[in-house]
Amino acid sequence: MSDSFYKIFTFWLNSIKKFKFELIKKRTVLP
């Protein structure tokens, strides 16, 4: 596994986590 691929993969994973977190936050705020 190349270093650049690993960096892209971790960045992508973090983006998904952030996106899910934002969705959950919005759901909690909305009635």
C-alpha cells in the first residue's frame, strides 16, 4: 500500500465521519 493512497483513504474516511456527524446533528436539532 502506497503512502499517497493511505493519505487519500484516511482523508476520505474522515470526510465520511464528518458528514455522518453533521447529519446526526441536524437530525437531533430538527423535531
